[in-house]
Amino acid sequence: MIPNVLSIAGSDPSGGAGIQADIKAISANGAYAMAALTALTAQNTQGVAGISLVAPDFVAAQIRTVFADIHVDAVKIGMIATAEIAAAVADAMADHSDIPCVLDPVMIAKGGAALLADDAIANLRDCLLPMATVVTPNLPEVAHLLGQPVATTRDEMAAQAQALAAFGPRAVLVKGGHLACDDSPDVLFADGLMHWFEGARTQTQNTHGTGCTLSATLAAIMAKGVPLPAAVEQAKHYIAQAIEAADQLDVGHGHGPVHHFHQLRSV
């Protein structure tokens, strides 16, 4: 059977990030994609022009309605925007701790716009991190969550992954794309062990939505029953290929999207 994956995130009308990227990534990785919207954004490849939030009660209603009718095999949580939405998501998910949950702590858009209110960080740490099977921050995000400087070495990456695990997620995947080096390493802290995933760095400006895409892909793979760390290995391979093929697309004048369907077609 094809597994069902629910994404809880904001909308990106340009299609490169958010719910739109999640639906593409989940579908490209062999699962059925569902979506509960937390926010509408007015954005394109050059930046975010505006954000309109969905009422927290309605966010929770979307989630509960899906679970009331459909068997959900995994959940991906992305942009939550506010403390109230974080609390609503945590409450709606409280009875579903038995399914894989991938939390992508979306804080800042590629163009620099803030996507998480300052007062929401505590709710994210206290309410959502403990229910996550794996949390997938990049270097600025994990530093912000911990109140520490951004890691500049592999040792600092590993230390911050372990520190974030103290907030309750079963595993922490820290993405090293922001490291000033020729490669792009990620580190997974799970079951008391560090697992490193190496990757070549592709020279392209078309990296809009990479975090959304990786976390949604990871949720789709885990929905099939693939355990950590093997699921991370598969997800990293997919996103690396999607970035490598990104220049086949011609979308916008800023940070363009990755090629989610590189496995199915070329353009």
C-alpha cells in the first residue's frame, strides 16, 4: 500500500518551498501527500512580501479532520509562525505519538524574512520538539533554538545536535549546508550515536525550499518503515540530486527551486 503523509506548514505560491514543495517531495518519493495550512505567504524566488496566518483553531481542525478519516503513516511539521499555532498543532497531534513525525523548525526564509515569531521559539522547544521523531534544523536554526553562536566546525555541529536532543526529540539531524567548506556534511544524533552523512556541494543559486524538501522526503521515506539512519541517507541522496538538477528549471530571478521530479523527467 502507498503510505499517507500529512504536511503541516505554510504555503509558498511560487511553488519552491512550504506546502507546495512538501507535496512534490512526498509524491516524488512514493507516498500520498496531504496538507494542513498554517499560513499563506505572498512570496517568490526573491523574497517574502507578506504573511497571512491561519487561525490556530482552524489549523487544529484541519489536522483532526484528516486523522478522523484517513490513516496517517507519517507527519512533517514545517512553518508554524506563532506560539498559538505551535500550541494548536501540539494539541491536535497529542494522540498520535505512535507515528513518525519530522519537525523542520522553519525560522527564516531564503531571502531573510522571519517566519517564526520570537515568542514562538519557547513553544516550539517545549511543545513540538518532545513529540518529534527527528528534528531537522540547519546551522542558524539550531543555534537560535539553543541560544548559541552558529557552528563553524563539525565538532560544534555535533555538540549542538546533542544539546538539542536534550529537549526531547528522539533524533536530531543538523544540516551543514551553511558551513564554509567545499562539501555539505550533515550529522544525525540518534540513540546516543553520531552518524555523519557526506555530500558534495553543488554550485547553484537554485536552493529555495531545500529544508522543506528534505524534511518532507524524510517523512515519506519513514512512512514506508525505513528506520533512522538509513532514511536520512536516502533523503540526503534525493535532495542532493534535486539540487544538482535545479538548473534544468527556469523559475524566477532569485533563489529558484530544486527539481523535485528529477527522477521522473528532465526538462
